[in-house]
Amino acid sequence: MTYSKKEKITLPTGLMDVHIHDIRRTFGSFQAITGASLQIIGKSLGHKSPLSTQVYARLNLGLVLVSIEKATQVMFG
């Protein structure tokens, strides 16, 4: 049973299948996309193991791109 049904909360049709876990994953994803470290994401989501947080690593590409650009500039600059 979802929280909304249990608490008798009426949700818009598009949100009827949304679970707390979905919201947590979305929040963690946006933290990664905006540049938060895996350590910060793990702490904010209450993960006990860094392996639980590792799934978000693929979303934090901004810092990777900055590193690639810096290295390229040094190599060819």
C-alpha cells in the first residue's frame, strides 16, 4: 500500500505510483547533477555504505568535463 492510500491523500493521476523511494532517488540524482560529492549525497540520504551511493556517480559529469578541459588545455595549450 502506498503512503497516499494509507494516509488517504488524494494525488494527481500522474503521481499515483510515486513512492518515497522514488523521491529519494530523484533528490539524490539532482544533488549529483548539481555537483554534490558522493559523500554528501550519501550522508543526506542516510546511506550506511558508499556502495549504495555509487549509483549517482554517473550523473555528476560536470566535474569530469572540467577536468578533461583543464588537462586538454595543459597538453595542447
